[in-house]
Amino acid sequence: MEMIKKYGPYVMMVFLTFAFAGAGIFKLTAGEQVSELFLQLGFPVAFAYFIALSEIAGAAAIWVKPLRFWAASGFVIVCLGIIGVNVNQPDGLSHMPPAFILGVPAMLLAYLSRSEALFLKR
């Protein structure tokens, strides 16, 4: 049990880093495919770049202890956004499992790192 408490957050951080950094890099490099998706969902293409840069920045910030809570919270917001946008789409259900798979560890990591968060310290 001690091993889980000690290394569990790091396992979640590695998982979230690869997932969100990979997603951000994909959004930046996929070009037309991502542009079409965001336009189809009703968002401007610039929003795709904003999300991509936010995911990459969060993947780096999650390793900085005072920023970890905020990065994990940002990942939760991205996951909730994915769910909210896709809930009314015809094939939206197929886009939701990754949001849950990434959202749950992000919520748990945010909860575990709340005491170290920048601007939340007492």
C-alpha cells in the first residue's frame, strides 16, 4: 500500500503526460483532419491550436509541484469539454471513453496535489 501512495501519483503523471502531450502534438501536426473536426463541431480552427498548446503546456506543468493541481484541473476541464461537445453528436458516444479514461486520473491527481497548489497555500 505504501508503494501505491508513493509512486501512484507519478504513474498517473506519466500516463497523463504522454496522453495529453501526444494529443496536443497530434492536433498541431494533423492539419486538415483536425481543422475539419473542429469546424464540424462549430469551433474555429484557432481553438484547436489553443487546446493543443494548452495540452502540451499542461503536460509539462504537471511535473512542477506548485503547478500540478492547476495542470490536472485543466486536463479535467478539457475532458469535460470533450464530453459536453460530443454528447449531442451522432457518433459522440465513441469519443467519450478517452475523456473518462483521462479525466478520472486527472481528477484524482488534482485532488492529491491540492495542498501543494500555487495560490491555494495557506
